[in-house]
Amino acid sequence: MVSDEGRRRAAVLGSPIAHSLSPALHRAAYAELGLEDWSYDRFDVDEAALPGFIEGLDSSWAGLSLTMPLKRAIIPLLDGISDTAASVEAVNTVVFTEDGRRVGDNTDIPGMVAALRERGVEKVESAAVLGAGATASSALAALSEICTGPVTAYVRSAGRADEMRGWGERLGVDVRIAAWDAADEALRAPLVIATTPAGATDSLADSVPTRPGTLFDVLYEPWPTPLASRWAATGAGVVGGLDLLVHQAVLQVGQMTGLDAPLAVMRAAGEAALSAR
């Protein structure tokens, strides 16, 4: 809702940031909700510049979206963070309260759960995670809510394996480690979450089983990935990175504005922005 002070501002921060679809999603929401005095921009901000940027914000600011490499760097600059954000030590959302506090949250985790539920995935008995980076920890947090059995993480190094075991212990997930060389075995899991960079799973496309479970590939550009394309060709469920982006942005808009965000409108805006590239 528009404050008595008039203009309200929000933005996404990160480096690099030019590729971000967040402005298209948030601006579409503002237009649909009639928030004519709200604006949403993008700023290329790295870890070194972040403290100065935050200190320079005035009372017109309602909130921020954070992407890499700022999801952990922002935490010491906040007055508090949600339990969800604390569970993975990552903040992607900051809301500035009326009393001037900076409060951090993580909407990636509930966004993942919502994206899966939208495709009919409520509970699974086991799952596989491809990769062990920052997104993989969010995937484990999401799986802690919907997976009743073990999660096998396919990783490239012993260091990454230790990290995933640590996250599993912290999140209460039974994490089992497998070598990346055996990643084709992951494709037989009821739910496969691919958290790797573009191109990393391309070689697995030929190993998709005849009747796979559900694939959640967190990439949205390029899309579809070869793995997602082959998966969809079997008729099985595929959840993409745009689904995640939209669902986490819906939660951000709700927190920043206090209004119910228009999911369908935001998804359409994201699809249009991608097709225009």
C-alpha cells in the first residue's frame, strides 16, 4: 500500500545484475495492484559496496531483493532475520519496517515448495540433488518439508560432500553422498532437483528413464535445458527456474507491499521478458 509519504522504492541488488528478471516481475505486480507510486530498479552492487549502499537508503525504501554474491554479505547489516533465512544462512529479501528496522528473509525456500506444489508434488519418499552450491542448501531446506526419506546429493568434490552433509544435519535431512560421475543414477529418483550452472547436466539428457518422476531444474535461461527438454518429452513433470523465480517474487511483493501478489500476471511478465531476449 502506498504510504503517506508518497513514493515507495524497491530494487534488486547483485553483481552481475543486468540479466535479472526481478524488475519485470515486480513492476508487473505493481501495475496490476494499482501501486502507481511504487518503483522497482536493479543496481549492480558487490560485497564491498553493499554497506555503503544500505546506509544511503532513505525512508522511501520499502524493500530489497538480493542475489549473488550478497545473500550472506547482507546478514551483518540487518537488525534481524527469519528462521527460514537463518536455516541456510542466506537472505534474498529485506523489508524495511515502519519503525526503521531492516529485516531479512529467504523466499527461495518457500518458493521452491510452492512451485512444486503447483505441479502436484506435495510429498516424496526420496529425492536427488544435483550440485552442492548455495542453491543446493535451499533445495535441502525445501526438501526438509516435503521429503520423508533420504536425499542423495551428487557432488564433484570431498569438500562439497562435507558441506552437504553439514547442511543435512542442520536441516534434519538424511543426506547421502554420491559421486558426480554416477549422476545418471539420480534420474531414477521420484524428485530430482538440478541446482547446477548452465551446461552441467546436458550430458545426462540421454540417460532420462522412460518413466521418470519430477524434475526441478532451477535454471531459467537458457530454457529448456537439454535435460528438461528430454524429461518433458516423456510426459513427466518439469518445474523450471522461472517457476521458482515467480513464486519467490510473489512472496517478496507480499512482504514489501502488504498486498496479495498476482501470480499469473507476474509469470506472464517473466515469460514475456525471456522471450524478448
